Amino acid sequence: MQSVTVLGSTGSVGLSTLDVLARHPDRYSVYALTANTSVDELFAQIITFTPRYAVLRDETLAMEFANRIRAAGSETEVLSGEAGLCRVAAAADITLAAIVGTAGLLPTLAAVEAGKKVLLANKESLVMAGRLFMDAVTRSGATLLPIDSEHNAIFQCLPLAVDAGIKAQGVQRILLTGSGGPFRSTPLAELDSVTPDQACAHPNWSMGRKISVDSATMMNKGLELIEACWLFQTDPSNIDIIIHPQSVIHSMVEYVDGSVLAQLGNPDMRTPIAHALAWPERIHSGVSSLDIISQARLDFEAPDEQRFPCLRLARDAAIRGGTAPAVLNAANEIAVAAFLEGKLAFVDIAYVIAEVMAQTNIGEPQSLLDVQSADFAARQLAAQIISAKTQL
Ligand code: NAD
Ligand code: MG
């Protein structure tokens, strides 16, 4: 029996994780569940899964929540803040990191530093602090397993021991697939006026709003490129981004002998979650069988960087290295939030990120503090650029 902390249990990945865990009560016990503000959702989860701890980011909310669950007869202990998140992240056998954005960095790192089995959905933490993050994995002996469907697919297509780097194992190229999102074929002139709800209506995946917008701009694929470089010890020149609108192939790996291995399945996060939870064993996930006959065809195309300028921005940041990915990620978070609040046009998300990148000095972070400073400065600059733009 292994104990599991789900960081961000009320989100899209969190819910998929609880669905898989509920199918295997003989293998996993829920140690802690955490949320930002979704108290009603968290309350229902506490009653169903009876974890030892629940964590809310806000202290006042946490105090009210503690009273509420005690009145309902629950013995779950309620913690709050970053300290609470880090504590439960470091204490379970398995931590699933599914907080969205920069907010996930410290709790995810706490799990890594405690040497746990860490299932990574929160790609932003690896994008921001890649080298420090991977150094911590090596130092602590943590087992880092990717939940992001593409990286999970790549992981499944690689030889088992990739410690020596994938090149040494005969891999020459990673083909990172992405659907192209809801605006893959929208006339360019119409992108100016698309709404947050249109951007969040992903054709194949049901996800949180931030990653849905990232998919619409394809910044998600850009972040995933950076994520793949760190996870698989390779560089951007060995990774091709391919548009595959059906999201049935979740990514591919090409070996030097010409073999290309792909992982296929229905687009449902429960597959990579179940794979990583049980790895190297296999367990049921609840995902239906892929009906390859009715699927009938798989299409592929090269991405258009005019339509998706965020792809080029992310590749540039990956090549520059240092704090560039942290700056890219921070500017993107602020621009996406402004778009979701109706304060920024969809096409200006890339403009804001490009401006922040152009106006920022990139350094080599020596510590987490350097990463956090770069993140903070980039957020401020992005906010200034957005407010200057809205005053025009
Ligand atoms: P979501 O918005 O649905 O859920 C986010 C979760 O994080 C919620 O539980 C929320 O309460 C919590 N949270 C948000 N802000 C927080 C804060 N400041 N402090 C503490 N907790 C906070 O997001 P999601 O779609 O589940 O995505 C989660 C992460 O997984 C993201 O990093 C995303 O890129 C990654 N991911 C998601 C999918 C997917 O299918 N949804 C696929 C691959 C990777
Ligand atoms: Mg993905």
C-alpha cells in the first residue's frame, strides 16, 4: 500500500488522478489533498477519500474549512499556505504535482528533495527551474515520472535506462505531437477577436483554463519542448514539433536505425496517470479501448510559426537557457491571465511575451532565489506592458 499526495486535487488532472486512485483502494491510500479556493470540491473529496491532511493555500479559508469538516465528523487535519503544501508533498510515498503554474514550484521541489516518487504534471516548475530541479532529482534519488501525456508517451517509447542520456541509447529524434488547438485552421484575421471561451474549447482534451489557452497559442507545446529537454537530457535541435489534430498518437521517438516508436491511446489523462502511478507495472485506468477502425485516419502537418509565434519564442528561450525559460513562463502566465480576464487580445499574448523577453537580461541562475527574482521581474514587466497597451 502506497500513500499518495495529490497537489491540486480539485483541478482537471487532480480529478483524473482521484478517479484512477478510487479504482485501486488495495494499492493506494490518499495521504493529502490540496486546493487553492475550490472548498466545496475539496470538501466532497475529503468525505470520499478521508485523507490524513487537506491543504488550502489561504489561512483564513483553511480555518473555516477545518471547522466545516470537523462539523461533518471528518478527522482530516487541515493545513495552509506554502508550508502546508511543502509538508504534505514531502511526506507521502508518491506525490502527484498538479498545481497549475509557478505556484507549483516549491511544493513540487519539496517532494523531489525528499527523494519521493514524483509524478509531474506541473510542467511550469521544470520549465522555470530546469537545472536546479534536475540536480535536486539526482541529489535526492527521487523518481521523476512524467504525467504530461506527450512526455509520458516518450518515456514509454524509450529504453528503460535513460540515465546515460537518450543519445547513448540510440535515440536520434523526438517527435513531439500537438493537436494545434481550437484555432489550427481559423482564418488569421479572426484570431484578433477570439474569446476566452473559444480559446478554452479544446477539440480533444478537457483541461484547466490556463493550459487550454496555452494549447490555443501552442505555448503549451513550447513549454513541453523545454520540459522534454530537461526530462530526456537532450536539446531543442533533437526535438521536432508535429501537428497531429486527432491527438491519438501522444508523441514518437526515432532511433538511429530508422525505427519510430509511438504511443497511442484515447486522449484521456487517466492513461498517463495510471502508467506513472504503477510504473513499472500496469493497472486499469478506466479509459476505454482505442477504436482504431472508427478512428480510421491520422493526420500530420508542420506547425505554422506565423499562426503560432509562441512556438518560436519558446524555442528561442530553450536555446538561450539560463533564466530565459523562467522569464518566458512568467510573462506567459501574466498575459494568459489578462486574456482570460478580457484585458488582452488573444494575439497580444505573444506580443507581451516577446516584449518581456526582449527587455530582460538573461542570466544563469545559481539558486532558486535567482529563478524567483527573474520570475518576479518578468511578471512586473509583463503587467506594465499590458497596462500600457490597454491605455492606447
Ligand atoms: P486546473 O486549473 O484544472 O487545476 C489547478 C489545480 O491547482 C487546482 O486544484 C487548483 O486549486 C490548484 N491551484 C491553482 N492555483 C493554486 C495556488 N496558487 N496554490 C495552490 N494551488 C493552486 O489545471 P489542470 O488543467 O489540472 O493543470 C494542472 C497542471 O497540469 C498544469 O501545470 C498543467 O500544465 C499540467 N497539465 C495538465 C493537463 C490536463 O489535461 N489538464 C495535461 C498535461 C499537463
Ligand atoms: Mg501535454
